[in-house]
Amino acid sequence: MGPRALLSPGVLVRTGHTVLTWGITLVLFLHETELKQQEARGELLQPLLFILLVLCSLLLYLAVSLMDPGYVGPDLESPPTQLQKEPREEQTAMIPPKTLRLRRCGYCLLQPLRSKHCRSCKRCVRRFDHHCPWIENCVGERNHPLFLAYLAVQLMVLLWGLHLAWSGLHFHEPWQSWFQHNGLLFATFLLLGLFSTVVTLLLASHLYLVASDMTTWEFISPHRIAYLRHRPDSPFDRGLARNLARFFCGYGAVPWEVLYAQEIEGEAV
């Protein structure tokens, strides 16, 4: 790994997230919070649970940020002549029977339904949701369920950390003396409050979209998507229970073209 790879945006973002996570955890343990008081009394259950939850959130973050989100087609680094050869079996199997004309991507040949070319990743992603700068990776068909699991665990860590930070803030000293002793913890409290608000909104919005089988890209830009341009809802919506089951329990690539064809045929009848 060369110097350029070590300074890539992905490495810098993931390193920053890891350092910030353990830095905030260290602040909560060094100040007079409930964690430190329990540790001093020899009550180690909650401190250990908090550490394990932080570690779990960090492992989920790294998994989501490093895994393949559902790339389509050959690698961008392949020579251009190779990109123009016959489409892969995955791509030819995704061509619907005269129901929708698939777009062609200059890099990835045919674009399966619900996929989109990401300018940051320079690849087409199946069931593209969005490119997340915090994980420096796309959220797509393969890592979207894990992304929601990460948000849920991260929110638990943030809310617990917010409670712990508040427990260490005591307001019985003069302002200047209080700020010298509690300035770092107070800044941590504000940071945790901001992150908690953002993650809560993210998790709520993604759960709503998953329940209606929509992606962020489809929700924001229906006027730019052929199969959504003239309809108010998603053609892939099969009801709350089936949407959640397909999202969390599905395995492998979903044949969206087939589902779309069935929806069109059902409307025609």
C-alpha cells in the first residue's frame, strides 16, 4: 500500500471515525460520570456492556464501509475494450420482456432496474440508495440492511453516551471554574446530542423508505426515473410485511425487472 492509498478519503474518514469514537469513550470514562463511579465501586457490568456496544458499532461501521454495496459490471480499471464485450450473465438475465427499456452505462454496460452509476465510486450499484460520505461508500442492495443495523446500534451508543455525559455535569461551581473542569465533557455532550439527532432522523427516514420499498434516490428524484415518473408510489411495494421480509431476510440479487413486469401486467388486467 503506497502513500497515496494511505491518504485516500476512505482511509482518512474511517480513521477519523475510529479515533473520534474511542476519544469520546475515553472522555466519558475519565470524567465523573456514572461509568467512572461504577468502575470505582467495582461494578463493572455496565462499563463492560458500554465498551462492547461501542466495539459492536465500530465493527458494523467498518463492515458497511468496506463491503461491496452491490456493484454491477466489470471493474472500472478494466481496459475500455473489455468493457464493450458481451454483457455478463447477470446483466442479460435482468432484461425484462418488452416492459421497460434498460439504460446503458458507459462503464457497466446494461444498468439493471433500480441501479445507478455513482460518480464517487465510479461504479453502478444495484438498488442504489445513496453515497454516504461518512462511510465513504455507497449504500446499495448488499449493505443496506447492515447499514440500518449500524444506525440502530450507533443510536443506542449515542443515547447512552448522552446520558452518561449529562450525569457527569455538575453545576455547583462558579462558571469559570466549572468550564475548566467540565469544558471537554460539555463539548462531548453537545457533540453527542448533535450526532444523536442526525442518526435518529436517518434511521427514521430509512425505516420509512424500507417499509414502502423506496430508496433515497427514488424518493428524492422520481422525475428522473422512468418507472416512477408517472406514478405516485413504488411499483415494487408489496405491503409492509413483505417489504420488510424481502429487505431483511432476502438473499442474493432481487429480480426487480421480473417484479416490475408482474406489476405492469397486474395493472393492465
